[in-house]
Amino acid sequence: DAVDAGCYEQTQSEAAISEYPTLIYDGPFSESAENRPPQGEIGERITAQQAAERARRLFSDGTVADTVYVPGALPVYELSVQSTSRGQVSLSLTEQGGELLSFMGAPTGDKNDPPSDEESEKLKAAALSFLQELGVEDPAAAYAQYYQGAAVLNFAPRQAGVILYSDLVKVYMDRETGEVMGLDARNYRLNHRQRALPRPKLTEEEAGTYVSGELQVEHTDLALIPLTQQTEVLCYEFK
């Protein structure tokens, strides 16, 4: 659910299962944003055959069953892969550059208990390694959610230490195997680019005076968040 960027909500049960606050933010105007072209650089156009070859490299134990071209502001090839290790997997590759936009498998188990600190760290490490292989720049862990058999870990890349929340990436982890089972990089592919970052008008100390004295600040970051479809604003984010 898209609400004002930077707004957090964390219940007691959520607090118990994750060190990250639940950030109720998928990018305001995210649906309408899908109707505009990517903001960053795009690669050369690939064919359906090249998309299928790319899918086979990503899932070396899989067989590509179907390839469908879907036009739009961000044209993609949607493919179905039957993988020995991951079962039936649906994935999307961008026509421009053949970038992995999304894929989704199914969890192998139905684990539903709160994760231990050790499990959380292992899942985070595996997700970070996967994102680094994809070339996501300096990803920062934003928040985590846990569902039956799966964990959804949300990351945002950083530029010069500033978190770029418009470029959010979701990594779906299989809690039974500890392996990546899915990805949603649409916001990243649509929005990621080098920004001309503004200089903060307030110091961290000055911004901190606006935080209620009833709250204890554990950590502070600079973050760039969307204000409108075309406008981003630099903020101090207090945890």
C-alpha cells in the first residue's frame, strides 16, 4: 500500500521477528509510474531467442517452456521455466538490455515461526550476494516481512551513502533452503540512475530537534524519497 514515503508502522509481533521496521512504502504513484519509460540508461534490444538463452543461463537446470512478448513503456519478455531445483518459475526480462526484472518460484516448505537472529542474518547475506551479482549498487536493507515458507527482504541502493527509496528491490527467500526464490526489481529498473544530490539545508543535529523527546533515536540516515512522480526530496530518516 502506497502512503507518504518515510512513514513507518511496526506492530509488536513484527518487531519480534525482524530488526528492521516495516516500511509501508512501495513508491507512491507506483501504478502510474509503470506507464512511463525507464529513467536510467537502457541497453540494446534483445530478441525472444536471446531472452530464452538468458533464462537458461539463469536457471541452468531448467527448460524454457514458453516465451511471450509484452509491449508497454517497459517492454518485457515473460518466460516460463521448469527448473529441477525450483519447480515452475515465471520470470520477466526487459527487451532493452535483457535485464532480469522479476521472477517467482514457490517455497519448498511452510515454515511460519518467527526467524531467529541467525536465520535473519543468513537470509540477508544470501539476498545481498544475489543483488551484488545483479549489479545493484550498495544495497541497504530497508525492512523484512515473513510469510508462510518465505521471507521478503526489501533493499534500496545507495548513492554516496544516501538511500534511494524510489529504487526499491524485493528479494523473496525460501526459508527452508535459504535460497533466493523470487525477485521484484521493477522499481529499480524504472527509476535507478545517478542523481544530482542536493546539499542538506539542515545538519543531522538540527533535524534531530524535530524528533519527539519521547523517542530514542537509534540510527540516522539520509534518504531520497519521491514527493510526486517527477519530484524527489532529500530527508533525514530516524530509526
